[in-house]
Amino acid sequence: MRRFMSPGILPIALACLVPAAGWAAGSPAPTVAGGAADAVGEARRVEEALNGVRGLIASFTQTVESPGLPRPQIEKGTLYLLRPGRMRFQYDVPKGKLAIADGRKTYLYLPEERQVLVAPLDPRSPASGVSILMQRIDLVSTFAVSWGAGPERGPRPLMLSPRAPQPEYEYLLLTTGPDRLVRSLTIVEPLGSRVTYRLDRVRQVDTLDDELFEFSPPAGIEVQEVGPS
């Protein structure tokens, strides 16, 4: 079965693959009343924690919700992150799928389609929601910060709306653990699709093997270069 492919990893290539049909564009983002100053203060604490990270390993669950899907699509695997600019999503479900950023390019390998999508990467750009994990970030300068609507129990997410409009997403919802490191990141797209990454068993590391962030297409695989439109 062909699986929905999210723009969360490849900010350019995957943006072309989101279903065109969606909920009403421009619908208001959920907010909660009050506490804007507290939200900004929390964003500064999260920013400080993120900027202190050199690398990390975590298990992830990726959930895609879209009007084009009959039900949420759930994928799982292991995340390897080495800042700045390098990231590997190694999927166990679906088996063999890879999403890699090597600091210069991004690669999305889809073994079921026998295809790899390659796109240029600017790790300093907020064009992809996950880019906030990949380099030093000034959250308050880059985003308008407020509280998002949260569950009755549990932490409220920070809502990050880019100050410079991004075609790939409308806003981000970010929740953290006691250490202020990311535990959940939701990318909300203009037409209503959502991609959520939940991180568990997060472990900080100082270094990782360079080979984790290298990719060579297997023989017989179609390579599709996707650039800015």
C-alpha cells in the first residue's frame, strides 16, 4: 500500500506530495486565553535547552492526519540527531524507509516505491518544522509565541507561528519534558493536514557515527531531484 508522505522532513520535495484537498485554508489556529508573557518565557527556556544539545537519540512515532486519508497513518522508528544540520529518521514501520539530512541535502528513501527523493537543505531556514531541531534557534525572533490548546491533563503546547510566512506550514505545536527538550512536535499545514512526531527514550550524546548521515541509493532505485519551484 502506498503511504502518505509528509513534508516534515523534506521541506521542498515533500511539500509537493501533500494532498491538495483539505480543511479550509486560513482557519484560525487554536489558542488559549492569557499567559502570552509566560509562553515567551517558556520558549526562552526551551530555546536554551535546545541550543545546548549537540546530539541525541530517541524513538519516535510519526502520525499523519489528513483529509486525504481515511484514518491517521502511524509510522515508527529511531531518530538520530547531530547538530548542526544532520538528522536520520530510521523507520521500523514501514520497514526500510529512511529520511536523512546530511547538512547539505535531504534524502527520503521509499523502498516500497523503489524511489529516493533528494532536495537541497538550508538548515538555518525555518521552512521545515523539524528544522528547529537541527541548528541553534532563536524561537522568539523566528516565531510569534503563544500557548496552544492542550489536553485537560498534561502540559500545554507552545504554539509557534512563523513571523515570516512559510508555505509548508501554518504553525507548530511544541511540548517538552522536564528537561525542556522536545517530546512532541506537531506541524500544522495550511490546508489542515497535521504531522506529529512524538519522541520517547530521549538520550543526549556528544557524537554519532558519520555513516548514519550518509546515503547511497541502492542499485535500481529511481533518484528524483526536487528543487525550489
